[in-house]
Amino acid sequence: MENSTPCPKCGSPLSEVIETKSGKQLRRCTAGSWNAQTKMVDGCDYVLWITPEPKELDEKCPKCGSPLILMVTRFGKKMKKCSTNTWDPQTKTASGCDYVEFLGTKVEELDEDCPECGEKLLLKTVASGKQMKVCSTSKWDPKTKETSGCTYIEWQPN
Ligand SMILES: [Zn+2]
Ligand SMILES: [Zn+2]
Ligand SMILES: [Zn+2]
């Protein structure tokens, strides 16, 4: 990332790299500033999101044995994926090994019963910091892309 890149909208210099609470990195146009009262940007609202370079890990893919890489998506989600996996933006298809593992979801068991089925609830904290209560019987099957079990979900206000 070049430091001297000017704002493509207005030509002003961009700010230093700012890291948000959820770990996302961005640079704002210095001709704009956040107005907390109107909850709008005054001036230029250009934001350049920075996608960190993937890091090679000292871990092997459980599917094919190739090295894994650590990636951070522009939504701040961390994931490990197989280094043989490549995405072709032209054909919009992925090739290579499809192993991927999302990180950053914390799960705690709660001493609360699901109002729908009476089973225990779990408290999940996702990478963006949001919390939700889900039923412990709820399961996601990555193969069929379907959820099974109880679908109770309650987002926590933060
Ligand atoms: Zn600008
Ligand atoms: Zn693999
Ligand atoms: Zn339930």
C-alpha cells in the first residue's frame, strides 16, 4: 500500500492507517471528518479499506496437507484456508482445496433454557464483537448448507 496515494474522490491526502475495534484497517480521506451529532461524515467520505496480506501458517491443511494461510476479510473476520485454494475473479470459481476454518467465534454455555424447546442456550460472540444467544441443538451442516435442530436465535444489544 503506497503512502502517497491521494483520495480518488477529491485528491486530498489519506490519513494514517486506523484500526477499528473489530480489527479492520482503513484509511480515511483527511478532507472528511465524522460528525457525531449528525452521524454523517462532513466533507469527503472516502474510505479505503485495507485487506491485510494473507500470512502463511505453520499448520497443515487437514484435508490435503498443504500449508494453511491466515486471512482477514474486509469485514474483520479471520479465517484459515488452504494455500492451494485460489479464487478466479473472472470465472468466479474457486479451485484447489476448499478447506476453510473461520476463527474468532467464542461460544459459552449459558444456564438458560431455550424458550422454544427447553434445551440449553449458548452465547456466541462473533468476530465483529456481536453476541447472540442460540439454541444448543442448532447445527449447521457445511455440506448441505442447511441448519438443523432448533432455530431459536436472540441477538444481544450492545
Ligand atoms: Zn477525499
Ligand atoms: Zn487443503
Ligand atoms: Zn431450542
